[in-house]
Amino acid sequence: FIPFLLLCFFSSLILSAHDWPQWRGPNRDNLSQEKGLLKQWPKDGPVLLWKATGCGKGYSSVSIANGRIYTAGIINQQTHVLAFNTTGKLIWSVQNGPQWKAESWMSWAAGYDGSRATPTVADEVVYHLSETGQLLALNAETGKKIWTKSITAEFKADVPEYGYAESVFIDGDKLLCYPGGSDGYMIALNRNTGKLIWANKIIGDKQGYASIIKVEFSGVTMAVTMTEEAAIGVDMESGRLLWRYEIINQQRLNIATPLHQDGHVYVTSGYGKGGALLKLYKDKETVKVREVWFNKELDNHHGGVIVYKNRIYGTGHDNGGWICLDFLSGKKIYRTRDVGKGSLTCADSLLYCLSETGNMGLVDPAGDEYTVISQFKVPRDGRGPFWAHPVISDCILYVRHNDSLYAYKIKK
């Protein structure tokens, strides 16, 4: 009986290794630990295991934990958090406040309504921030509400121009996010109760659309994110602002989540601005940054970037195309303009590159040019771009477009 229990315990640990419990994966770097994946796809692409509908309208990606898939979408003009099983069957759907709608003067953005943030899962609890600032904690199995609050009301914050897009960050018993309000620019809450732990009231910057990453350096644990005007590092224990690096594009929209590797932080800003590598260093009792290099070509919009084997991969905004830079020097290794901009993830030494038009490419990152091994077209569900980032979990590739979620078998 005891050996059987041990077998069940260790089996659960193995299964949990496949989980993708939050935006950009366990470490928020979009690097999967999956192995044994196909190195080439059939002519028409990998096998479609199933297609789920009922996700609602939105650009949220998926998070996956303990045999359930979570996402968010707009249904009947309300934001919903949804849970599916691993065959695509809907388990539950819970409302999380009214949807974001473009103001009358934002005619160009009328079609951009839809969910933004990806749910975060920790210890059988799902957390989600809606586009209009409703923060919600749900039982992961049943969808039962644990607590909820309006971060705009509590922290005197205005809803961002395009709605909140942040996927909240969990660290131990803390939930961190960036309301951008005068009573709390960045905040830490007790994730079990929703009660305030600390609120930074001095940063002063409006919200960006990026999500927080955790960076540990020289004994200091910090939350790093992008505001409207800058990249910032905030002490996770106290909420004290440690450093600020100004990076402003012409639209004042910083969207891409930062990256951290070996004491360096990489940040990138769209609309022709570009990206910078920042080196962290200790200055007395605090941590600061200094610029190592700045490169204008990789002005990533919102498809995100990854660092793999000391190279940065992503797409530019103004001119599109996939770009590869050397991590430490910023030197361009290649740029191709034969595909538009998009999002990507990495698994089993290959890149999975999804364009805004639905072209999914399997790309070899090893060479000094953009090399597509295989590609296929993901079916469209209505109109609009493919803005939800692809996810790989348990040898399955998940791609969402609007109301539909596609699951492709990519196991070797």
C-alpha cells in the first residue's frame, strides 16, 4: 500500500512538470521543458486532437494546471474566466465584470475589444484581472469565488486606454500587480484573502500593458515590469522602487514582458523605439541598472520575445519580420521580412512562431538565418488577428483564435 502511495505521489510530480500555470510559463520566459517532440510536421501540419469553442472573444492565452485548461473571453459583453478539461470540454465559466470597449474617439480600436490577461494558477486557485480592473480569485476545480475586488476603486486608478492587460504574478502568499493608481501604483496583496500587504504610492507612472517577472539579484528579490514610460524594479518585500529606466515610444504603449538572464534585464518597446539590455549592479544597499546596449530594430509590439542560448528572438513592430540578436552585444544576427509580426514559444530546441495571420512555423534557431522546418495554417474563427500566444504542454500545442481553442499533437 505504501509503495503504491509513493508511486502516485511521484507520478503527480512528473505530471506537474508539464504544467504551464501562468502567462509565458512557469518562469515567465516562454521556454518549455518539454522533450520528445516532433522535429518535422506532416505537410498539412500536426494532428488536430480537438477544437473547443465557447472561449468568448479575446486575446488571452491559456494556462494549464492539474489537468485543466484556463483562459478568458468576452461573452454577452461580460468578461468570463473559463476552465476546460484536456479534451476541450467546458467545466465552468465565471463572470468577471464588464468588458472593455473603445471610447468613441478611438474609432481605430473598435475591433480590439476582447479579453487580455491570461489566468494565473497557484495551489488550486485561479487569479484573473479583467480589462476594466476587476481582480478575482476562484477555486480552480469548481470556479467558486474566493474573493474579488476592484483595483480601480481601491487604489484610485483609471482604466488604461486599451484596458488592463496584465496577467497577475504570484510569489508565495503574495499577489503582485500594477493598478497605476495614486493609492497604489504597484501593489502586493495576500493572495489567500485579497488583503493589502503593501502599496507603492510614489512611482507615479501610468500603467503599461506588460506583466511582472521576478528577478533575484545579490540577495534582493524584485518585481520587474514596464510602465507607460519606463522599465522599473521594485523590492518585493517592501514595495520600494529600486531603479527606473526610461523607455518611451511615440504611442506611450509598453506591452512586452521583460526578460532576465544572468544579472541582465532585457526590455523592448514598439512603434519604432527598440530594446535595451540593462545590467543589474549593487550600489550600497540597493540595486540599480545601467544600459549595456540599445538596438532599434527589435521594437517588439506585443508578441513577446525570448532568450534562448544567448540569443534574443522576436518580431519587430513597424516593419514586421523575425529578428535574432546576440544577447550580450545586441548585434543583429538576422532579420527576415517574409512573414509578418507575431508571437512565439520555444520547446525541445525549436521555436514555434505564430504570425498574426495564423501561420504557424517550426523554426530552427541554431543557424545564422531564419530557417523554417515545417509550417501550417491555423483555422480562423471569424475575423481579427492571432494575438493569443501559443502554448505547449504535455506534448500538445495550443493555439487560440477568438472563440476557438485548437489542440495539436506534437509528440514524436
